[in-house]
Amino acid sequence: MAGTAEEILSAEKLIFPGVGAFGSAMERLSSLGFVEPLKEYVKTGKPFFGVCLGMQTLFEESEESPGVKGLGIVKGKITKFKVAEGYSVPHMGWNQVNSWKEGSTLVEEGTRYYFVHSFVADVNDTPSEWVLGTTDYGGQKIVSAVQLGNVLATQFHPEKSSKKGLEIIRKFLEGEATDGKPLFSLENQGSKPETVLGKRVIACLDVRANDQGDIVVTKGDQYAVREETGNNEVRNLGKPVELAERYYQEGADEITFLNITSFRSSPLKDQPMLEVLRQASRKIFVPLCVGGGIRSFTDPDGTYRSALEVAGEYFRSGADKVSIGSDAVSAVLSQPSDEESSISSISRVYGAQAVVISVDPKRVYERSEKHATFEAITPSSTGETQCWYQCTIKGGRETVDLSARELAMGTEALGAGEILLNCIDHDGQNAGFDIPLINDVKKHVSIPVIASSGAGIPSHFSEVFQKANPDAALAAGIFHRKEVSIQEVKEELQKAGIPVRVQ
């Protein structure tokens, strides 16, 4: 880990990762005195590998931060995605890469790598001799990897791209990432088939301490996690890290940890959950999300902790995203406000892609003049068919006068990058996802949406992708109890013609 300019210049090989905003990154590099040492290092001819924002900062400037200069190693400008209607931004998930260097074996065509970004190097703004790989999304062809001489960089995250991504890092470290003969030109860019973003299958682990103080994975039935018989104990479905590693090996595209009872007094002192993240990140090389208590608070000793500080601790412990629930509801209900929300502060520093909003609605069977109403999949006990989706807080225990659609749109405006859309009525029922709810939210936001709650069989996943077009679908209990495997879900999606990553 290079911590000084001298350590940068003396390194034999340099990996330069980055997440967040272009301007914040360059400001940080400048304040540390790293800008000129990085440029000097590249001039020495020693191997350099930039990742995600580490690739974008190689360019001269970015539309994300007007007036801020990049390292200027690659001539050109980073621009905002220009996707067709119906495509979510950030570009988030597993997409393919077309290789454009003769003799290079660094990226494998057809292999899916993990992308998460809102700004891009367009093929029209990048010198052709730099283009190692291109990727298609939303009608736009972007540069997904650059290489020239000793400099290599990828827009995707190899460290989060499972075994194929780790192979790229290995080749770089072992001197096998040699440059090849440039083949790309604007005239021949259509000579290779367009790449396709895959749908994500996410495994979710609800984590809490049981009555004996052990950290366990549990699962609720409409958010109730205690057994109805015996001693009414918390359901224990396994150990978090062991289960998460199993899902990684089985092909989960992401792992989500939701801490459903901790953080009541001090999230930063919840060492067991932090340790779960640290251990998981050493063994699991796909994105990790953590939720529960991501908010500003005051410690029992009177010390104030900002939501940004809390999130930063989880990112440093191995999380790639944080999920915000009740605090997101408070942020939307308090708008307009002079105070920066937890969503905005985390998004500003770590990027929108790092902020997931967990929406926990339940059906209210009535025609509402204030909120959009729907034809419910399941009528009420009294035969009512019209309903609206009311948001809840505190694990579903309290309701607020806000609809799921309003919360999703409000948090997107505050800087959120993804919606995790639950449905309390469907939780643990194994009867399928709530299609009308997912359809409505998906149509009213431009950020990715994860469908959650209700999966019971593999065809429920293909059904939700075909009927509501979410960007990902999440399940928990059916995976924990081995009723359905991740492989079976992906086989079903392949059979239905839905693009998905396979190992």
C-alpha cells in the first residue's frame, strides 16, 4: 500500500483502484501530493493498472466534475452515459467485453465482468491505439479497457468479477499483461457482436444476534424471525460468512448482508458485523452490500457520528455498497431541507452506485386520492382489490404517509444509485414477486431496481424479469434452506432466453 509519493515512485508494479466522483478523487490526489508522482511513475515504463475511476482519471477531464483536470495520460474526455430510454444508469452488473488488441489474452470475449459506473470513455473520444476492450450498453459503445505500453486500465472491476477477474490481476502481477497490436477503428467497430448486460441474481442474508449472542443468518415470515413453537427462538439458518462463501461458489452475482437488529446504539461499535464483512471480503470476489443502521447518530458517550463516517467504516471493512432504509424515509419526508441527507453525503464522496435504498412497503387496501392505486395480485380478506403501497420503517413495525414510488423517486433525486424493492405482504410466502409494485417503481426511476420478496421456485425469477424488467432479483430463505439453488435459477433464466452470468 503506497502512502507517500516516494513509495509510489519506488513501486515495481502499481495498481490504482478508485470509486466515487472524478472531482473528489482528483482533489484527494492533489491534496496528498500524488498527481505528479503518478505521472512520473507512468513515464518510467513500470507496470500500471487502473481500475474503474482509476481508469477515468487517466483522461484529461470529465463531465462529472467540470473544470477539474485529470492525469492527462490518455487524451480525451469522460462523459455521462447517453443511454436509450428504459436503460438504467448507473450501468450496474455483469457485461461482456470485446477485445481489440491482436495477441492480447488479457480479457476473454464472452466472459462477463462486473461494471458499476455512470460516466464513460466513449469510443469516439478515445484514441484508437489505447482501445483494448469495448462494451455495449443502452445503444452506446464504450471503452471498457485501455492499454498502451506499460499502462493498463479497466472500467470494470476485476477484483469483483469472480475467478475471471482475478485471472486478469494475476496476469498483470506476473508480467503476462503484455500490450498487443491495435485493431480498433471507428470504421470497424461494428465488426463484432454487441455485448449484453446480464440480469443479476442476488443472495441476501438477514443477520442478527440470537438469544445466545451468536451472529446467525435468519429469515422472517413477513419480517417475523422467531419460531412460533418451542422457546420462540430466532430462526438459525447458518453462519453468515460460511453461507455467503457457499453462495459465491454457487454463482451468486452479489451478496447482501442486512443486519436486522444491531446498530441500535452505535453502528461503529458493532464489531461482530464489521468482522463478518472483513472475513467475507477475503474470500468472496463479487460485490458485497451491507444494510442496517446507516445513519447519523450520537454515541452513548455524546460523540456525534455522521452517516458518512458510518458508511466509510463499512466500506473500509469490505462493503461495496450500503443499504439505507428508515433514514431514507426521513430524508425524503424532510425535503426540502438545508441539511445534507445521509444519501447525498455518501453519494457525493463514494458515488451514487454505493448507495442502495431499501424500500419496505405493505399494501393498503383502499382507493387513495393522494397515492397511486393498483389492482392487487391478491385481494384483501374482505375482498378489496384496489391498493396502494405504503412505506414502513423500523423493520416494518411503523407506517408513514409515503408510497413506495414516492420514496424511490425522492431518493433518486437525493443521489441514490439503486433501489432494493421489498414487499412485506410477499415476504416468506414463496408465491412469487409483486409484479405490479415492481413494474410501477421501475417505470418511475432511471436507476437500477432489485426485485425482492416472494421467490419460491426458479420460474418466479424468469417471470419477474419478463413482466417487470428489474435489473436484479434477490432471494434469501429458498437459498438458505436449499429448496432452490442459484444454479437452478440461472438455468431457468437461460432456458427463458434471459442473459445471465454463468461460471
